Amino acid sequence: MTHKRFSLRIMALLLGALLLLPSAFANLEDIQERGYAIVVMSGEYPPFSMPDEAGNMIGMDADVATEIAARLGVEARLQQAEFSTIVGGIQSGAYDFSVASHAATEERMRAVAFSDTPYYYSGGQMFIHEDLDYANLDEMAADNAAIAVDLGGTNQHYLEDIGYPNVDTYSGIQDSLLAVGSGRAAGVFTSPIVGFIAMDEGQPIKPIDGLIFEENAFVLLAHGNDDLEAAINQALQDMREDGTLLEISMRWIGGDIVTPPAE
């Protein structure tokens, strides 16, 4: 075989292999043909996502993900991943979309697409160890008090952006709460929903009154996946209008966090 003919055969084989490779993401038709959507969440953010005794994802995020998938005509295959890796996993096509309590930031919006509307509304609040007496962030900063946050979350970014001097990052809220309970951190910066539920469950924390900032949670998916994005947006709209989102909110939160504040 001549060198030229050998090269042509290699080129043909390479082209065939490229044609068989999956696209960067699965579109809506792909997902419906396979019959399931791969949906990711952290699994370390109760009551939004956490494993049950069998290791299956449960919580508000899990129920929202399962309902969205059902309205796409498929089952949801829920995957757990460290929060800081989820955006990259969506970009790589490892996951079809995420329901992981992501707030909208400029950096994330450059990397992935967001649902048109949030599926719940929340913010960030400081909870400190019950034996401490800080009244605000300035007092904590003056004392160089360590604040525990979830790695890669907007709470971490907020503290770093304002120049807070002592930010400790952890893989999830459970590790952050352990840091406060053990004295490694003075407080945890998290959602008021998560913080107050942790208090009810006996965690030795108390709130510093008032939201430090407001933020809302969105569904994330790959840029350019227009059909899937439209279907997710329609599912969320229908879930809000028919009361399904509210039902899920009441089940896991005990209150309404899905109605837009202006309404």
C-alpha cells in the first residue's frame, strides 16, 4: 500500500470516529430517545438535596428535577457531585441539566445557560455559634473570625469580593456546620432556609438578623441547547401555574419560597 493510500485510509477512519462521537451535550430529542435525563445536584444541601438511607437523592431540588424530567416525557436519573464541579460537568456534557440551587452570577452565565425564571427565591444570611455575640460582619472581620462556606458558592464569592479576611471553604453545608460546632469556624454563611432548619435540628448556631444579600435558584444547562432550554422553561412555568412547585416547597420547606416576591 502506498503512503498516500495509507494516509487516506487513516483520514477516513478518523472522520468516521469523529462522526460517532457524541455532541458536547444531549439535546431534547436525544434525551427523549434514551428515555431519561441525567440531572445533577450536590447532595450536601439539606433540605434541597441529600441522600436517603439507600443513597438516593431526596429533597426539594430532587423533587423539582424529577418533575421537570417527567414533563419532558422521561425519567430523572439524579447524580450527586461536589457543588464546585457541577458547572464544568454541564459544560462537558456529563449532565443534561442541574437543579442544584445555583444563583445567577456573571461568571456562571458565561459558562452555562440558566432557566428564564428561578424555581425558588432566597438569599444569604450569617449564622454564628450560639456562644458568640457578633452583631454583624464588621465585628467578625475585626476579630478575624473564620466563616465557613460551601466551596464555589455565591456566599464564598461575596465574602471574597468584600475582602473578608478569613473564609474557610467546605464541600457542603454539613461540613460547614461541623466546622462551626467544633470551633474551627465562628459562623456559617448560607441560605436562611438551610440555617433555620439546621437550628431546628439541634445545630449550635443562631442567626445574625437580616439577609446580607438576596439571590434566587435557577436550573442550569449547556449553552446552545435551545430545545431543551425551552422545554425546561415551559415545565417550570406549568409547575408554578398548576401549584406543583408550591406543593414541593411546602413538602420540604414548610412554606412558600417559589412565588416571586413581587406577587
